[in-house]
Amino acid sequence: MSHFPLPLLWGLPLCVGSWAAAWVNDGGITLGAATVQSARPLRHAPIAQEENLLAPPPLRVLSASLLSDELLEGVLPWPRWAGVSYIIDWPSATNAYGKFPPHIRRTSGTAEDILAQQPDIVLVSSYNKAITNFQLTSAQVPVHIVRGTPRFKQLLQEWEKLGPLLGLEKEIGKRTKKARRTISAIEEDARTFDTQAQALLLQGMFSYGGESLQSDCLKMAGLKNVFVDKKWGTNPSVNVEHLLFLSPDIIFVAGDTKKLRKATFQDLPPGIPWSGVKAYQNKAVFVVPGPWMSSVSHHALLACQAYLDARVLLEKEETKTTP
């Protein structure tokens, strides 16, 4: 687990879907606004999109993706959870590890397992498989996609969509306001730095490209991702040549830690001549908790703050050594 960015794992068979009616369009999912009658009595009957504001919110909510698990943890009351994705029990994958009571069903993500829980609505992410979506909508089960995004602005908008859908406008509104305040504070503090240092993120031997929340985090903290160019892709692999040629000023390594700290040689991937890497020479290599770096939810803001804190620490150290 610790050797791969979490998005690489999301080919696992959880599920995908759409609210009310859905159909496959160029390999994706198109959302429809049609009246659907459930095969069993529902507390919340799917209705036409323009009438959604008049319908009572669905009671039993099943989350089949880690993204919706994390967005609704602490917001959706426990009695309303019909199920949660099994990844929630992976400590190296999520910041919500240990927060869900054991009595809440962990779902494997198959249509059969989901249907057995009799949910009133199923929440999935855009990473999940289309075949399960087809099976669920064929069984006339309402499904809503919570789309993963590479920017915090869009992520918070996706989060806020869940408010009216689940009758949680007030609760989710408080969370998104807090997140926006955190973003503003980080950006404001980052403006005190004169230069935009080059940074590299390292999770195992993989990194994060420009289209990722982690790259957005670096930008927020006044840092430039060395893999920001689209030519590198979403999760570029990292080798010795990258470390020497790109020559990052600061390196962040995902590791088994509870907070930001300076990296020791034991924290670093083996097989690399670290003594020749500029950031290592300058003692500018840090370890951050793995789930912070791999998060695709608001928990990624913990990493954003850590990247800024590392810059502050380096500046203080430089000030002490400057005559």
C-alpha cells in the first residue's frame, strides 16, 4: 500500500453510477433526469430532477468509494449509513481509519453486496467501474457520482452538492467554509516567500503530476511541482535521473509518521545515491503521513499545511546559519 499513490488503487471493483436514470456515453456515465420506480418500497423515491427539492432526503446511504466515505464521515449520522467502502479500514490509505463503527457494513462494491444492504441511495466516485453502475440502475437503485477533482475549488463544489441531496446543507456548509478558510490562510502565509521553490512528492517510487490535488497543495504553499507539465502524466514513476536532472529544492516523502518531520536515511527509498541529490545535501527532505499525501478529499489540506510548514522551518534554519 505504501508504495503506490491511492488513485492507482481505484481500479478496484467498487462501483459507479448516476442519480436516477443513467446510460453509458463514450465509456463514461451520463446523468439523466427521469422518474424511476424502485423494485422495492423506498423511503425516498427517485423523481424528476426539477422536483428533487420537494422530495425528502434518502434515509439509508451507502458509500461505495473512499472519497464519499471521507466527505461524509462525521457529517452523516451513523444510523443513516447502509454501508461504507472496505478501504476505510486500510490505515495507510485513509485519514478516516478507525473512525467508522464496526457495525457499519463494509462493502466489497459488487452490485449483489450493495443491493443486499437495501440502500435508498448509493454514492460512488468517478474512478469506479461502469458495469456495477449498469447493474444498479437496472435494479432501479438511485446512484450519485461524487467526482474526484484535481483542484480544491471543484472538490468543495462536489462536496456541497451532497448537501441538498442528503438533507445535510447546514452540516456540509460548515465543513466547506472551514476548508475555504484553511485554504485562504495557507495562501496568505505562502505570500511571505519571495521565490517559488521546486518541490518533488515521493510515494514509494511514484509521484504526482500537475492534475492532482497534491500539485494544487504545492501551488497553495508557494511551491512548484517538478512534474507539473502534462507530459509527465498523473502518477509519474521516479528514478535516479529524475532526482538528479530535475534537482528539486525540497522533497516530501510519504511515510509512516503522524506529523511532518525531517527525513532520516532510513525513510528514503533504497537504491538511490541520495548523497548526490541537492535537497538531501541541503537537509530539505521531509516525511509526511502517507494518507495525507494520497488523499483525494479535504483531508489533503493536512498535506498542504505540512508543505507550507516545511518551508517555514527551512527559512528559520537558514536565518540561523546566515552570518
